[in-house]
Amino acid sequence: MSLKLKEILILIIVLIYFTGCITTDETNHSTPVSTPLASVEIGTIEGIIMDSVTREPVEGATVEMEKTKLNCKTKKDGKYKLSNFGGNQVIIVKKTGYKINTRNIFISTGETVRENILLIPQKPSATPVQKIKPVILATNYYSNELIAIDIEKNTIIQTIPLGREPGGIAFSPEKSTVYIVNSTDNNITVLNISKELKLTGHISVNKNPTSIVATRDTIYVANSKSNNISVIDIKENRPFKNITVEKMPTGMCFDEKNQFIYVMNSMANNISVISCNSNSLVKTLEAGKFPCSGAVSPDGEYLYVVNQVSEDLSVIELKKQKTLLTIPLGKGPKNCLLLPSGEKLYITNYQDNTLSVIDCRNNKSIKTVETGKNPSGLAFLKNKKKLYVANGGSNTISIIDVETDQLIREIPGGNFPYELIIIQ
């Protein structure tokens, strides 16, 4: 082989060798990974659409965003809610029979704005009609019911089942709720009366509740067999305290001026005084034999206590905490009612079927009025100046003219009417 050929072969081998050893270094350039965009925060507006005259919720009103045309309609409660927008917006509220209401608002991202909006009627609204007519509510002790009696027609228009042996009855301060004691069931029936007579629940108390008093934010219930007072939170309808008193608490009355509850301890012949501010027992007053009901004068100076066994009325001067005098009553006196003026006190005499009339200005008995059999509860109709008396034994209610103290008539009262209250 010639030298030239050998040189060529060696060159080829060298090239092949070095070519195999050379590697190409490729740099990997990573592609940026796309991240999802952050979620955009949104704003919300909500509230209630109301009639500007009645302040009642407006049903069927259209609430619309002018730019986006996003809208909703209100239901019975008048509530609306719109979401998914922000910034400067114009809200338009429409409803047939009302003027259009336009609102300019600004909502930041993530913000919830609460805006109640009034709609002005195109024509003056008529005076709101009371949905519940003036009625007498009477607990029927033997049939375990509450009856409603139309005051104008003097007829029973509704019957509502209660617990066993219903007795004491009281309004809430704003007159939207009625509380009724069920003695054998050891509870209280709660009845809403704001729009209709509607049973809303029960509150458990202690043994054999007999009477009930409602103040601004508290309900007091006398439990005659457990010798205590159940103290109930009026907002939550829940007992939060028991106050021990003496033997057999039956009747109670409220001293609004001085903020005291007076509890008649029938078997102890005395009166427990409870402070409404501290919900505690602060003193005890002497009474006659078997005190069962009472009333406080509007000026807070006198306490009138009906004593069933001694058949008299104790007039107690509260500043001195002493009995000023006693006034004879009929047989088996039971309940009492003081007119708002404080001029007259009426006491039912359960055993002789009469009503004692006391002139509180002179502290004298001025008249005895015949009623039906076994009179018990009383209620006063202010605008008609009439007194209603429940007569359990004759299943009637007596109507008394308080100006003349004459019996006007008797009307049906159900099955042993026991306590009364008037929605007026």
C-alpha cells in the first residue's frame, strides 16, 4: 500500500474516532407555565323594598341594574338580592301602583351593601286595615281552649286548642303576643296576634302555674305548687331564673312606676315583692287571709289586695309598707281590675255571683252588681267604657257599663270561661 493511501486511511480513522466522542450540548429552555388568573371579586347589594306609607314589605317589585339589566323580584317579605357586579351602578325599582325609585350606588369588590328602599304609592294609600278585628279572648277551663269573640256581634268566631286547664293570660308589652298559662301541663302557650291568631309555641315552667305578668323584657309566672316564680326572657321565650317565694303563690300584679312584681302567697297570707331590675326578692308584706289577686294604683302609691278567705280588700300604703284599711267584699272574692284612671276597682265575688265596685278616691265600696254564676276574670274595653266578666258556672260573659255600673247583657262564653283579655 502506498504511503499516500495509508495517510488517507489514518486520517479517516481519526475523524471517525473524534466524531464519536463529540456530543452536542442542548440547553433545555423551559416554557413558562401559565397560571390561572386570580378570581375577580364581586359585589352584592341586598335589602327590603317597603311601602313608604305603611312600612309594609312590597311583594312583586322589580329591582334592576341599569347597565347590566341584572334583576330580581321581591317575594312576600319584600327582600331582594343582586350579585356579580361592582363599581358605580344605578338601581331601578319598579312596581305597579308605585312611583319608580332610582338609586345611584357604588360597591367595592367583595363588599355587601344593605339598602332598604321605599316605594311611594302613586295614589295616597288608604289607612291600613287592622287584620284582626277587636275581639275578646277567653280561656275555657274545662274544654282546654281559647275562644275569640267578635265584640260587635258578640259571637264566637274562632276556637284555638290549648293545654290542660288554661288560666292566666297576658299581653306582651307591644301587644303582638299573648301568653296563656296551662296549669296541669306546667307550660305557657305562646300566641301571635299581630296578623292573625296563630299558635307559635310553648314555654315550660314549674309546677301548677296559675298567673302571668309580662313587663318590657321579662315574663313572670307564679307556680303555685313549686312555690316559686319562673323568670322568662321575652325575646328568647326561655326561662333563665327561678325566684323562691312563700307557700302557694297564686295571683300577681305589676307596679310599672316602681318596677316591682307583687306576688300573692295564698297559704302564707303575705305578699312577696320582687324587683324587676334585679329579678330578686326584696321584701315581704303582710296581707289578709288567702290573698289571691291584686292591683297597683297608677301613681304607685297604693296596693290593693283581694283576700279570699277573710273576704276583704287590703289597701296597702306602699311608702309605709303597711295596711291602711280593709274593705269588706262579697263571698269568695277572686280577681280584680283597676280602671286605667285609678278611680274604680272591680272585684269578682266567685261564690255569691256578684261584682264589688270600690271607689278608690275614698276607699269605699259603692255598689254591688249581679253577674252570671262563678265570676272570675275581668277585662276592660276602653273606647266603649265597658267591663267584661267571665262567668264560669253559667258559661257566659257579663257586660257592665262602667259609667253607671249597670249590667248591660250577657253573651255566650264557651265552656267555663275563666280569664279574659281584649284585643282592641
